Amino acid sequence: MVCHDTTGTYKKFPAGCGHPAYEEKKMGKKVFIPVDLRNVARHVGRTSRKTCGTCHFYGGGGDGVKHGDLDSSLLTADKNLDVHMDAGGLNFGCTRCHTTMAHRIAGRFYSSPSTDRYRLALPDDDGSRIACESCHSRRPHRTNRKLNDHTDRIACETCHIPALARVNPTKMWWDWSKAGRFDENGRMIVKKDDKGRIIYHTKKGEMRWATNVMPEYEWFNGVITHVLLSDRIDDSRPVRLTQIHGSCSDPASRIYPFKKFRGKQPYDPVNKTMVVPRLFGKKGTGAYWAEFDWLKSVKAGMDAAGAPFSGKVGFVETEYLRPVAHMVAPGKDALSCDECHVEKGRLEKLRGFYMPGRDRNRVLDTTGWAVVGIALMGILIHGLMRIITRSEGRRRK
Amino acid sequence: MKEKIYLYTGFERFWHWTQAMLITGLLVTGFEIHGTVDLMDFGTAVKYHEMLAWGLTGLTVFAIFWHFTTGEWKQYRPTLEKMGDMVCYYTGGLFRGAPPPVKKTPEKKLNPLQRITYFILKVLLFPFQLLSGFLYMYYNSLPAWGIDISLETLGLLHTAGAFAFLAFMVVHVYLSTTGETVTSHLRAMITGWESVETGRQ
């Protein structure tokens, strides 16, 4: 229903496990009136950016929280934000690329490796899934052969998505350890910045937002694994909740852009595992948003998940890397060569391969300049001797 | 006695100066790509480096053709004759104002030190630099051609060659001032005419 609703009235109840309100319900101060399902059913239609965006633009609890490349700004995207979704131009909907057949929606990364051996969207190649190469081929740059030479190791998105969240901000930092503070009257605190974005909420902690965010870059072969409740973590450094697989020595890997979402999350410092806290619920259930007690909340969450819990809660810094594929900028805004081919450029952290402009051999450079220096010294001395001997010769005459 | 002789033909002068400009451009753009100098952006440097490389290749092919059809390639045959005298001249005679031990003639334009230097330049350094450069340019096609060499190795070899060219140019430009007057070699390379000593007095 939510996917095909064209009336815009189908709203899910936040704690309803995907269901809308069937009778009038309150969530905080918000009232959810029951959805007229009959009316919605009579007005089903094709999916659109709006229907997909109802969920995907607001992942993580709000506009642009989860993704840096998917938010409500895409509803009315112009060419600068997304060349393909430009409302005045190509005006692609989501399913233009996320091909859907019999309700099977083509995703992008999670189950399949990257598309390095495919050139066109032929069913033999890759089923119905569409990637950049499906239309643009693997040698898409008409006037620059050397740029085409990059497509075997650099994903299109890396150069063509120069920054995330170019219109709406995206959440970059979420510190749960700061949650649970109340003002002097015992009321919940909600702080907003000058642009109206929540930067502190008693229920959620401290947050930071950013626009025009430079992505992180990693070698990626299309496989992402996640830290599970059963995985032991190393709490001496930030925990990478998503592990991006691939390396420069793996020919199936390419360099991709990612949004790195950082924060602090509760964990079990004894068992060294991440934990699932219980957030929603009434008083007495251990729900954090009712009792504001992490110990009870984590106990309730871990019991419900059937996972072991030591009874201790700590906070550990975490990083969540998410591949970026939307908000493709026009060609003129693509990364120029010296964003990367330079010392301390965008790919500074990626090592193990030789990149002209960034890498050099110290021994060779030192030797080379020494040879040139010796030549210079030689001609300088020789020249000076000529000047001296000449003036002496003149004096003798 | 001094005499003016016509030493360098029009083609040789054109070849020399075009080559000088191309190599200077290649050095500047090359060291830009290498990250040593910062005069332009990387993409522009790559674009011009490739254009200059094609220019130099074309010129080289043309020059090889000219040298073989005219027989002028013989000028570069290395010889040990008077090599020692030339070394003595540059380290001694030159300072005393002695005349060079080898007389320039249109048939023998180059002294033994020039001969060996230009011979090494043409037979070793040019092919080395052009080959490493074109392998670098077509790096993505190398596996298909059955060539297994890393970009790092190619980059380092090509950089080493660039240092050799740079060192050569430093000394070459300086030695152009050691003629009859400071600018007489330079003038000769521009006009073709050089004034030389005719016989010892």
C-alpha cells in the first residue's frame, strides 16, 4: 500500500511494526488518524520518487539521517543535484535503475559483487539490474582516453559524486551516550541549531549535521558484512559496524565513495559485543524512552534478542560506512585529477598501489636531484674558473 | 685567422630547437605530474605531456629518416681519437685561452666528447624514455599485449630517464657558452654560421 499509494494519506504508525494506525492513536503529541484504506486502495498507482522516498529518504528517523545521498531534496532535484533525476530534464524515477519485476526490486550492492565485467544491460550479463555501465559503457568519456583507463579500478560514483548532502544536510555524528539529560524542571531537552536541525534530544543524545560532505573512499568488491551481536569487537578503537570488503590486489575491487556515519553507541564492555537496547515501550518494560536507564534498556533488548549480556553497559565509538550511489553531479562538477593525484589528496589513506602525483621513490628522487645538483655545481665551478683565469690572463697581457 | 663556416643546415636547426622546446615542455609537465612543481593542474599536465610526447616521437621519426637519407648519422659515430685531448682542453686549455684541439668542419661537426654523449643520448636515453613513456601511456593495454610490468616500475624508470635528460640539458646549455665567445655556439645554432679558427697561428 505504502508503495503504490498516490493519495499521500497512507502513513505508518512509528511503533506499529509497519502497520498504519487502524484507530486514532497518539505518539507523543502527534495524533495518527486511521488511514482510509478503501480510498487508498481505490487510488493505487505506479510507484514514484515520492512513494519510495516516504521510507528511504527518512531512514534512521528523519530526513537525511541515514543516507547522505538520499533525502527529500531529490523529490524536486535539479540538474546540479542529480543529472538523472533532474525534474526539468531526464526526470528518472527510482525504478528507472532499480528495475522491478514481479515485485522483485533490484538493489545494488549487498548480495552481488561489483559489475566490473559487465558492459551493457543485457539480461545475460546481470539480470535486470542497471548500473552506470549499463547505459554509459565502461569507456564513457568521449574525449579523454586516460579517464576511461580509470574505470577498471575506480567506480563511476567516486568522481561523479564529489560531495554528499549537497542540498539538505545529513547526520554525521550521533552520540547516544549523551542521551538522558533533563532540564532543571525535569523536562526533556530538545536543542536545535540555527537551521532548525536537532542537535540534542534527551531521547537520542547529541548529533552533528553537515552539508557538502566529502565521501570516504575504500576498495570495495561489492561485499559488505556487518558486525553481529555474536561478534567480538575491539573496543580500543572505533568499531566499524560495516566491513567493506575488497583490496587493490583484488581485480574485482574498485575504489568507491562512502558516507561514514560516526557516533557512540552502547555496548557490553565485559563480553565485548555490541548490544540492542530497547527504545520503544511503556514504563516497566525497560524501554529507554520511558525509563532512561541504559542498563534496563539493554537488558530488555538483549533478552528479547536472546543474546548474552554481562549486565554492564559502556559506550564505544562506532563507524558505519554506507556506499553512495545517488546525487550524481553533472560532468562539469566531477572530481578533477588533482583531487587525488596529489599528496594529501582524497585518496591519501588508500595505500598499496602507485598513484602518479602522490607517490614517489625517495631514493630515486634524492639520487636524481643529486645528479642534477652535481651537474649544476660542476658548471658553476667551471664557469667561475673561466672568469677568474680570463681576468688573470688580461692582467698579464 | 678566423673563418665563418656554414655548420648547421636548416633542418638541423629546426630539429634542434623544436626538440629543445618539446623536451623542456616534457620536463616541466612531467615534473608537474611527478608532483615536484605546481604550475598547472594534473589533468592539464597529463594532456600536454601526451601531446608533447607524440610531437617528440613524430620529430624523432622524421630526424631518423633525415639522418639516414643524408648520411649525417655518421657524425655521431663514437671515436677515441683526440678524446683525451678534448678532456685536457675542457679541464685546462680552455682556461688558458688555448684553441680547441678538434677543428669543426661541416663534415666533422662534433668533437669526440659530443659524439659519445649524443650517441648515448640517441641510442640509449631516447629509446629508453620513449619506450617507458609509451608503456606508461598504454598501461591499461599491457596485459592484453602480454607485458607484465607494474605502473610503479614504469613510473620510476621514466622518472629516472627524466633526471638524466635534465642533467644533460644543464651541462649542454652551459657548454654552449664555451665557444669563441659566450654566444658564438648559440648564434651558430640559430643562424647556421659559426666562426672557427682556421689552422694554428
